[in-house]
Amino acid sequence: MADKIPTASPAYSESSIRVLKGLEPVKQRPGMYTRTDNPLHIIQEVLDNSADEALAGNGKKIKVTLHIDGSVAIEDDGRGIPFGLHPEEKAPVVELVFTRLHAGGKFDKGKGGAYSFSGGLHGVGVSVTNALSTRLEVTSYREGKVASLVFSGGDVIEPLVVRKNEGGERRTGTTVRAWPDAKYFESPALPMAELTHLLRSKAVLMPGVTVTLTNEKSKEVQTWVFKGGLRDYLMQTLAADPVIPMFENEGFADAQHETFADGEGASWCVAFTEDGQPVRESYVNLIPTSAGGTHESGLRDGLFTAVKSFIEFHSLLPKGVKLLPEDVFARASYVLSAKVLDPQFQGQIKERLNSRDAVRLVSSFVRPALELWLNQHVDYGKKLAELAIKAAQSRQKAGQKVEKRKGSGVAVLPGKLTDCESRDLAHNEVFLVEGDSAGGSAKMGRDKESQAVLPLRGKVLNTWEVDRDRLFANTEIHDISVAIGVDPHGPNDTPDMSGLRYGKVCILSDADVDGSHIQVLLLTLFFRHFPKLIDAGHVYVAKPPLFRVDAPARGKKPASKSYALDEGELTAILDKLRKDGVRENAWSISRFKGLGEMSAEQLWDTTLNPDTRRLLPVQLGNQDFGQTESLITKLMGKGEAAARRELMELHGDAVEIDV
């Protein structure tokens, strides 16, 4: 019997499209704008604004009060949010800041801007706090006046009132008191340990600024003010004594710097210990980056290059030992505070810095400073070298053990696999590359030490309905299995993972429709026949860029090239160039048709270099195995045309097509 073709639903028409206005998007999808496990992040958004005032040199005190009624107040002595009418919007500025997404004073980062360096970027932060609070009160002191207004759920319920500041006080600053709305959070309680750590770190990063936390319920008052900064803080936090004295320094660009803006740079303190859990904290413009990012990569690169150079200069490296960055970094504890003029974060929560230039920024200041310090303290340098060499020897021994366990019965590796030199599972990665031409660029551009390349010819077989014992009839799949070192298995099997040859198996295909198809076919193969690789977090998808933007030299800044993953990133790059004063259309935009078009150097910069690439881990997410299996059956099953059509009719509008 023929499948019945579903008729279009009459309910879907022009009036079905809703446009979310004001703060509605935040209330509909709070998880896109903040953490929803508890309200700490919406309180942090207000705190970050006060910290930005202090960072700009306009405040010396930040006071946080936890009230008995569950509200939180943040008070500073900065300049106070302006409350006059906005020249274009004809509404009080303080009202716009709290009720409009993308309204703020931190977009203009150049000369004449209210903030040169700040954590606030998107003009979204405090409006999210407002949207997700049952009540929010704002009081701004400036120019001898006091302005106050009150919101509820993002709407003004008590309009702006401006009065003279009685007593003739020349007080300035802002006080925000918020009552987080419990319905948006899994738990309404603030995690006290996290809040305390956050406030203490703000004091550390701004020596001389006093940060106070008052808890009305427990009547406890805590005050932090650091004069010694990073060194004192790290010393108090470390579990074990450092092997050598702490290395503390800072470096910032001046107005004459060729590459970086005036004031960009970092301050850091690094300690090396032989045991105990390393302490690692990093910040960008005082925002804690708990997931690290490119500034941490810069610190790692600077430390490694300086230590390696010291070891080579003093001929300390034993024969047969190869030093890698993690050998130096393994026992390092640090606090890193970077200042970046226009930082690019991953997501609104800003847990990870993505700005590619931050690698060079931090590394360019850390490396020469540490090289000088090591050569002034040769004995300490030799102790540090000994620690790194010991780590390298342990890593190489572990790699050799894995090699012996494989025994002599190992299958012959495929001829087209270009293998890496290292046998260290944690460090090794293999790239499954679409086509021989892209494979050629990848082979030339890769890091020979740790990156292997396996080129795949044409479209991989759809293996969703292929029996496991028939898989090896397909040469490509046979080669993938042998190269990885794990046999095909099912979700309930216990495969032998001891032969695994790479810690990361990376799918690398073009950024076009064909590339996406190959990506889906490979993901189908891993989900169906290698599920334990996904479970253990070994499968990744590399995201090559679609566009390259070449910008001419401007002033003292040399010509630059930037890469964009999609149209959205391309727009952001062009906006930044305009902001930097580049003449309209003075840049050139090229679109990559595929990986084969990229030179080896471009492929390394954008897709292979661990410090600057985008590599997404493949995970099942919130769905269980059965749900995912059912969905993939609809997409990849041979007799599933009707189910596929239904899926496309239901969700087709949500897909962006790149024709």
C-alpha cells in the first residue's frame, strides 16, 4: 500500500510567525543568556559592571549585601549610570541599559569610549538580570543628583525619579538590588563558596580596591583588599610548596606597539609543584574564564618556549627525550589576568576566550620575561628543567608500555595513513580527511609529532544497516578501524580499548553541503559501530572556516588576515575592521570552496593548531542512546522515506541551507 502523503496544515500562515520583543527572548530561552542552575551568573553580570568601573580607574569600593528577603544588592563608587535622555532613543539611559538587549556603554573601545577595557561586550548582561528578577531597584548617584527606578520582570513599575542629593554629598556610584525569580533556576540559592571565590578574585585582580560581602542572615561580614596581588593569592591557594620561587611578572603594550593596542597585555604568577592538584585560574578584563581559552594557550606557549630554550642553551636534554608543552605545563599552577581590548568569548556566559590574537599577545610578554628570569637564576632554571624532563620521560615510558601490549598480531596499518611520531595516547590525534588534495595539505600543515592524517576517497558507505561482520568488506571502513586500533562493536559490548592509537579521532571535511554529508556518514559509522569511542569522548568534529578576510595595513598596524566560520562571524570581523578605521571595501573577502584550496599554512592556522582551531567534541547530549538511535534511523534508514519526509516537514524551516 502506497504511503499517504500528509497534507499541509492550514494552521501555519503569516500570523503563525511570532516576533519576540524587548526582553521576551530572555524569558523564553534563559539558558541562551545565562546559567540556569542557580542565579549566581545574573548577579555576576551586575558585579562585573562595578568591576569594569574600578578597572577604568573610577572606583575603589564594591559592596555586596545578601538580604534576608533573598535579594542581593551590589553597590559601587564609580561614575554612576547616566540617567539623562538618550539623544536618539528619547528615553532615560539608565532605563535603556536595563530593558534593551544590546544597549550599553562598552561597544566603543577606541579613544573617547567610556570604557577602554571591560568584560561587558554585548550590552546584554544586566538586562538579563532584570528580565529574570521579580523585582530590581536601581539607584544612580552622579552630578550631585540621585536617580532611582524600579522594574519587575524587566518592565518599569516605578518610573525614573531624579532628586537632589541631600546633604550636599559629592557621592557618585550605582546601587542595584535584585530579587532573582526562582522559576527560572533549578535552585534559587546562591552557591556561597563560588560567590566568595568570585569576590575574593576581583579584589586580587584589582589591588587597592576593597570588596565587601555582608550576609544579613548570618550577620557575617567579609572584606578583601589585596596589596600583594597575584603572588599572595596563589601562595594562599596552593596545596603544596613550590619547587622554585614563584615567577610573577606583567607586560602591556604601549601606544607605539606595532601589533597590539595601548594597554593590552597580561599579568601572571606561576608556581611549579611536585605534587598536589595544580591551581589554575584565568581572567580576561576581570571576567573569570573557567573553561580557559586562547590567553591560557599563550601562557602555555610562552612557558614552554622559554623553558625549552633554556634547556637547549644549557644542553640539559638527555638523548632520546623529546620535550612537549604539557611536560612543562603539567606541574604548573598559575593565576593569569589578561587585558584584551575587544575580546571574543564563547557564548554569553564568557567561560572561554576565543580571541585568536590572545595567544600571541600573552606569549609575546611571558616568553622573554621568563627567559630573562631563568638566565638570571640558573639554579632555579635547572630545577625546573629537571621537573619537565622527568615528566617527558614518564610520558614516553607510558607510551612504550601501550606499544608492547599490542603484541605482534597487530594488523598492518593502511598505506595511505600518514602516522605521527608520538605514541602518547593523550597527545595523539588522527584526522579523517575528505579527499586526497585536502589530505595533502593536512599532511604538510600538521604537527608531525602528534597529528596523523588518513585521507578518505569519496563518500563513505552509509553503515546504518550494514552487519558488523560485513563492515570490513569496505576498504575505507577497514582502514579507519585498523588506523584507530579498535574493532567495531555494539552499545552493550565491552570492546578491547587497549589498542586505541589516538586520544582524538577528528572528522575533517569541507564546510559545504558535501562536506556535511561526509561528516554525517562518519558520525553514523561511529555511533552505530564504535559507540564506546563516543562514550569515552574520543570523537571530534573539526570546523574549518568558510571565509577569509584580508585587511590592508592601517597606521602602524600591519596587514592582517582573519577567518570566519560562517556569515555571522564574517559580519563581526567586518564590523571590527570598520571600528578600527579601515575604509569600507578596502578589505577583500575570499570564500573557500573546500579544504583542498587551503595552503598547508592556512589549514594549520585555522583547523589543526590546538591553540586556534575549533574542535567540537561529539556527545549524545541530553538524549539517551535509544532516542538518538530512533532519530538516526529516520535519517539514515533505507526504508524510512516517509519518516524522513515527516521530519523535514516538521523541522525543515529550522535549517539554514548553504546553496
